[in-house]
Amino acid sequence: MPGLTADFTGDFDAILLTGGSARRLGGIDKATLEIAGSSCFMRVLEAVSEAKSVVVVGPTIPASNERIVFIQEEPRGSGPVAGLWTALPLIKNHLVAVISIDVPLVAGAIDELRASWSPSDVALVASDGTDESYLVSIFNTDALRQAISQLSSPINASMKSVLAHIAYRAIIVTDPDMLIDVDTPEDVKRVEEILSRRK
């Protein structure tokens, strides 16, 4: 994609996606789910502490931070790609980090992706060496817009369908625990155990 490359030396924005029904967690809002004394939202927000602005797709959460803007995808619950498409008009920087709110140990993963960025890249996706975490990623903003615009509709589209239109690289993170997504009570317990060992 000519003209879409960029060095990762300047500013970046972030999009945090809070959607998902959390059926296996009793329908709780994962953003407000507390793990070891801190919510998933606050843990993921810390992972993008260097972002110039943060667009959160989902219900408003009390947060005294002028960097943060809340927005809701339409129709509500129509998936991560619809959420990204809703958030992208608010993104001003040429690079954007995309993170799902249910990856509470993600701190460090975005830093590793940033450190891996090369002038020829348009997208990086974090991997634990086996599976790719599409919602722990960095995109050239224009490339992401172009890829989503090529879909018949962003509603209920998969991230895999977006990445089919982008030449991305998978980056294996140094600690696979950073990519644990919290979907079940067992996941919560696992993350709590990891955090307790870090004390």
C-alpha cells in the first residue's frame, strides 16, 4: 500500500473494545470486572499510557482522564470491526493500537509491538507462538480504514476478514501470559494467580 508506511517514532492513539456478552461470566461488563483489586479497564488503559488519545467503544465508565472518549457502536453488540469503524473517525494519529478490554495482563505487549515496528509495516499482531491475538495489535490508521472499507459491512465482521486485506506481521511476545483473555471464571482465577506470584 504505497504511502501508508510510517516509523513508530511519533504519537499514537488507541482504541479499546469493551464489547462482548460475557455469557460465561454471568453477563458481567468485563470492563468493570475487578481482578486482584483493579478493573480490566484500568489494567488495559495502563497498557496504553503513552497514547495521545484513547477511544473506548462501549458503555461509559467513570474515568477522570481527558485523553479518553467513549463511543458506542451501532447497532450495539455488532462486533469488534463495527466498533473499530465507529471509533476510527475520532482517531487523528497515523498509528493506532487496538486492544480488547478482556486482556488484563496486556501491559508490555503493546510496547513490544511498538519496538518491533519497522518503516515498511502497516500492521502488527501479537502472538503467543501458537495463536494470534487479533485484538492486541497496532495498525497504520489509514490502512485499517481501507481494509474495513473493503468489507461488505463492518457489522458482525471478523477481525480475520479485516486482516485478509492487510499485509500484517505476527510478533511473538516474550510472555504469553500477556495475551490471556478473560472469558471464564477459570480465566479470572488464572490471572489472579499470575498476579499474586508477581508481588
